[in-house]
Amino acid sequence: MVSKKSALIVVDVQNGFMPGGNLAVKEADQIIPSINQIARQFGCVVLTQDWHTEDHISFAENHIGKQPFETIELAYGTQVLWPKHCVQGTHDADFHPALDIPTAQLIIRKGFHQHIDSYSAFLEADHQTSTGLKGYLNSREIDTVYIVGVATDFCVAWTAIDAIKLGFNTYVIEDATAAIDLNGSLGQSWLQMTQMGVKRILMKDI
């Protein structure tokens, strides 16, 4: 299935989302060997990295009286408030040491604008501010993307939905992702992805 026009997008395999991190996703570290194995099949690999400022608008502690996982309304829509995580230059923001993809050519840092959160590898949460990834993939003549990483129901799902909207054939490799599943968010995100045309596959399918 993997052709020269296919790219792998590895989403947020960072210490902050692993067990012991500031926004730990259950068993997220267990998918890393699978991701390393999958990456060997691709000539084009992109890594994404959450890269927040200390005073980022998505951190609950930056809003008086708010707790993690509550929501607020911002100009671009509903914002989940998170524990402080993946702050620029910290160990929490570093890629997990088990991630071993020396062939990756590009790192997309996202969430570094103080007043806009960013889940997708393509567009920030205002759905307007571009990361530049589309242009890069177009310049490489990529027409198909495969997505793995963390978290299935947030950054992976938003990346997949934007990829479809931007015209890429899009696959999410389910057993190489890990989910937060906040108030049913996992089931909802899979429904949204499949309705948009994202293909849900397993490692064995490639």
C-alpha cells in the first residue's frame, strides 16, 4: 500500500504524553516500537511536536478558578483546558527516547502561539493559521498520508480530518495510536473521521 507518494505523520510522541508525563495518555509508550517499525516503510516521514509557551491559553492554571479538562469558549470555538504540558525547551516537550526514526526529514512544531491551541499538524485550532505542512507535502508530490501517534481523539483525529479536507488520501493506523478518551471523545472522533472519509486500518494492513 505504501508508495513513493505516501508520507507517514508521527504525531506528538513526546515525554509529556507518556506515562509519567504532565498529560499522560494511558499506555502511550507501548505504541512506540510499532511506530518505529512502520516508519521504515516510508521514504517521507514527518514528526509533530507540541511546543507550548508557559502562559499558553490552553493551560487550566492560566485561568483563575478553572481546573484541567474544563472548557472555555474562545473566538475559534470551545477550548479544553489542559494541565500544563510540553512547554518549550523542557524534558516534557522532548521526543520520547524510545522513538527511533532517524529517517524523519521534518519536525512540525505546533501550539507555540500563546492565544491559539493547535492539535492538527496542518492547521491551528482557528482553522486558518497554517503550519506549512501542506506545502511541504505538495512539494514532495505526496498524495497519501498515514497517521500514527498521540492522542487518537485529539491531535491524530484533527490531523486526519484536515488532511482529508486538504485533498490527501488519509489513513489512521489504529493500533499505532493511543487515546485520551475524555467523555467519550474517542468514539466521537472515530465517527467524525470515518464520516469524512478517513480510512481506519491496522498495522497488518500495510
